[in-house]
Amino acid sequence: MGGRMEIEERKRPGAVFAGFLAPFALLVATVLAFVEDVFADRGWRGGEYATAFVAVAVVSLVAGVLLKATAPQPWRSVGAGMVRAGLLGLVAAFAAVVVLLIALAQWRP
């Protein structure tokens, strides 16, 4: 019985990395699209890119939590990676807001 539990509880770093890489690539693609202003012809400004970035982070976080809670292995490991990417995206968005607020507080016109 002990050997069986070890197999079920085994960590899958490749699955965690794959779960992290997919939403992280979407976050990076969103930032690059903003830098290159890819959707300018469709009327996108900074707010749309910021909304897309936060949406990818939140959906990644929620999907990762759902996978960790309900799916069998190795999908739970994929969910763990998605949670990490979602948290990283939200922390990055929060840091960007903090930097913006500090810059606005120190701005003297």
C-alpha cells in the first residue's frame, strides 16, 4: 500500500512547468502586443492591454485552482503551474499599479 501512495503522490515537475509556461507565454505575448501596439488599428489603448493581462492572470489562477481541486494527476500538477503563473501575473500587475501611483505622487507639473 505504501508504494501505491508514493506513485499517486509523486510530483511531476514537467507538468508543473507546462502548466506555468502556457499562461506565462500569454502574459508575455500581451506585454509584447502592448509594446508593439499590435491592436492599434482596432482601437486598443493601454487599458485594453491591461485588462487582457489581468484577465489572463485571473483565468489562469481560477483554472489552476479548479484543476488542482477536481482533476486527476497529472492535471493537478498542471493546475499548480497555472496557479503560479496566475499569481505571478497578478503580482506584476499590482507592482505596475504601485509604481504608477508612486510616480504620480512625486510628479510636479
